[in-house]
Amino acid sequence: MGPATRAADALIRLYEQRLSPRKGWTCAHLVAHGGQSCSAAVRDVVVSRGVARSVVPTVLRFVACYQAANMLAATQVQGVCCCGGIPIPFRFRR
């Protein structure tokens, strides 16, 4: 694992441990489809492929999260999507 991959992994892990629990909402992709949150999925891709080869899969994941947020917006779900710091409101019923 190269230094850029280690740094990206550490930053994503820091986000997951320190920021994500405090924001008060969950990933729209996780809510709509289950599986991993966007941060966990991106972290796996970065660790397995490296930073440079993970750009396209990361963008595709954030697009899928955005689409999930739009889908959930039409339902009774409330929250905000975690797409790279861009707040995308949606409703989420627990």
C-alpha cells in the first residue's frame, strides 16, 4: 500500500470514526439498498485498488447515492445524503 493510499484510508477512517456518527443521518445508498455506506465502500475500493484507480468507482458510488437520495425523496424518508460533503436532503422513516 502506497503512501497516498495509506493517507486516503486514514482520512476515510477518521471521517467514519469522528464525523459520520455526529452528523445525525445515514448514507442514502445504505438506506435504499442496504450493504455498505458510501464511506465504507469507497474505503474498500481505495485500499484494494489504490487512490488513482479508485476515482471512477468512487464517483459512480456517489452518483448512485445521489440517485438513491432522489428515490427516497419521493417517499416518507428523512435525512441528508453523505455525498462528498454535498448535503442532499431526503426523507427517512425509521
